[in-house]
Amino acid sequence: MSKLISCEYNMDTACVELKYSDGSMISIDTIAVENEFADNMYERSELDWLIYNAPLEYVDLILNGDPETYLRTVTEYKPLDS
């Protein structure tokens, strides 16, 4: 298995990009992920925080984890009428 060289968010493409020592690359379209898993602005905000502050953890969540369970667990919001 190739060694991971970098993992960062590319604002121009809206993708988190992983680059490996053998020259291969994985690119995750963050907009497509949000459209698939985030049901509201609070869940999108949780994913955005990971994208900007912990891109490697974001990649691990998307490729190996369960984003729906993660979002239900960490998202806190209160309806406006409460």
C-alpha cells in the first residue's frame, strides 16, 4: 500500500484530496456528500467543520464510517418555536 503524502481541502474543486506516494490520488466531492447525507443546515455545518479543520477524519468518516449515524449523534439544534 502506498504512503499517504497529503490530505487537504481544495476550495477550487470543493473536494478533499488525498495524494499517495505512488502518484495516485483520491478526490471526494464534498458537495455530493452533503447532498447525500445532510438533511439540514446544521448537519451541513458539522460536515463543513470537519472538511476545514480535520480533513483526514472527514475522509475516514466518509470512506470507512457511517455518516448518517455520526450526524445524528453530533448535531444539536433547537427548533425556532421552543
